[in-house]
Amino acid sequence: MNREDIVFNYPSKVIFGEGKSRELPEHILQLGSKRPALITGPNMPKTEAFGQIKRTLQDAGLNPFMFHGVEPEPPIELLEDASNMIRKEGCDLLIGLGGGSTMDFTKVLGVLAKWDDVVLEQIIGINKVPRKGLPVILLPTTSGSGSEVSPVAIFTFKEEQVKKGIVSPYLVCDVAIVDPVLTWEVPRHITASTGMDALIHGIESFISINSNPLSRELSLSAIRKIYGFLERAVLDGKDRQARYNVSLGSLLAGMAFSMAGTAAVHALAYPLGGEFHVPHGVANTVMLRHVLEYNLPGNEKLYEEMAQTMISPLKDRESKKICPDDVIDLVMKLAEAIEVPSRLRDLGIPKEAIPRMAEAAFEEKRLLGNNPKQLSVEDIRLIYERAW
Ligand SMILES: [Fe+2]
């Protein structure tokens, strides 16, 4: 395939807008469901967003089976239990309401609950899922993972202390409903770290060697919206305009990386999550500066384009010429302003862990293969040293 060719593989419906989650019952009925299941994490039932979804379903005469057991960065073992439960209850559609962990979990659960011949261990990796599972509707409550449009699901393997992905077009959900109102209650530090993840999706998909003309436009729009509004969304979670733009930016970034992929920032971040349980957005932010510095030589034009997108041309008409490394300063200043850590040592990770983290990151071939520059284990080790 030519590098500039475009393959477009998204949910059949992507619905975006304030209040759109109230349309959920229509979509459940359109998909022919008689017995849906609502999948969330344990804290979700305490939120107003959950209460609103529950009332919407009840008003439509729908009484879904409730599963509230999704842990953050979910361990793979949890899937077997949940899938037995869904089968026993005779559920015919899954609704995932939550952040990236809940949505990733729901996507794979749809496959396991429908097909008892599908073995979890055999679908880890790329294109190993044999066929589509139960219909899935996803409603993100954080603006970060892009899981509502992506074919990717990430799980923690506790014994090996690693995170691994399941990637398949059969994991793309049927309906994604992105309602910024669902993000209003998200606490500051989670808005900050998930927002950085979304911004990094925009950046990494933009510089990915597998980007195409459509994904690059989506990446730049995502960067512009998230960079422009994330600080405001963190400072005031009820800032409607900020929440709207960060939600839309996160969706656009998810669409961009669903085509172009993410790259070395994500590859180097995964060992921090797998072994030290650093939240995904924080792990990415810690690696960001150093991976961007490594990738800069040879990619100056792409960096300049990103910096140009971030700096409003009107505001800075008089300012100095834009340099490629401005993009690094701008994103790291934003991370500092919204108090997302940017050094490995601040996360309590011992320096001695660096060699084994470098070995683990080097195995992330799926992500490293998208990176604009190749990395050896030694390159990765040096990047970790700088980030420490
Ligand atoms: Fe991510």
C-alpha cells in the first residue's frame, strides 16, 4: 500500500455533541437488543453522569444488566469472569460507559461473551480476533484514550508485569456517543493526565510513518483543540467551551491514531504502566520531551507544522520565527501548568529499573514500527536515563 493511501475503518456511527448521550436508547433498539448490559468501573455509579444514563435507559423501559467491576488498566483475568456473567445473563449488547480502561474492556468482552470458542490468550496481538462479537456502544467519560473509535484494547498482565494490546478491526465498536457533558465531573488530575494522553495521540499520529493526508489533518485539528483548551478544562471542569473542545480534540486524535498509530512515546510509556502502575497519561507525559528530542533531527518540518498549529497566528503575529523545537517547549510547559509529572524519578521509579524497562519497551514492535526514527535497546535506555 502506498504511504499516502487512506483506509477508513470507524464505528458505523460516531455521534458527538452536548446531551447526545440521551439518544442512547434509540441506538440500543436500532441494534435489535432486548437485553443490554451496562459495563463500568466501580466508581462510576456514584457519578451524576451514570445517574443520567440510568434514568435515560429507565425512561425508555430498558433495564440493563449492570457490571461495575472494571478495574483501571484492567488485568486480563477479569475478562473471563465478566464474560461468563454476560453469557449467563443472556445479554445481547454491551454499553461501555467510562474511560479508556472500561471501553477497552467492553470491546474485548463483546467478543469473548459471544463466542465460547475464542480463547483470550490466542487473540493477543494484531489481527488475531477471528470475528465480530456482540454489538458494542461506547460512551467515553474522559477525554483521552480515543478507544471509542479505535481498534485497540490494552490490558495488564499481572504475572509478567507488562501491558499488551489486542488490535483488530472486530474491536471497532458499533456506535460511539461522545457527549462532552459526561466529562464535566472528571477530577482535575484525571482531566490533566488523560488530556495529555489525547494530545500525545495527536502528536504521535502526526509524526508516525504510517500517517496519511486524512490522518494528518485530524492530528493537527486534535492538537489545536487540545492544546488550546486543556488548561482551561483542568482549571474549571464546568467550562463548557473547554470541555467541548477537549472532547472533540480527543475524538479527532482517536480517529487519527486509528489510522496512523502511535509511536515511541507510547512504546516507552508501557513498561511504566506494566511494572509500576503509572497511569497511562502520566507515563506518556514523562517520556514525551525525550522521545520528541530524539525524533527531531530529520523531522523539523513536521515539528514546525505542529508548533504553528499550537501558536495562534493572530496572537503571535509579531513574535519571533517558529522553531521546530518550540513544540517541545510548548507541550512541556502545558504539562507543568496542569501539574502532570515530567520526570521518572518523581514517580518513584528506581534508576536500576531502566535496563529492564528498555528491554520491555524494545518489544513494543507494533508502536516502534510507526516511529519516524528507529530505536535500538541502547537508544531507549539513553532516553530513559534522560527522563529519569
Ligand atoms: Fe494513549
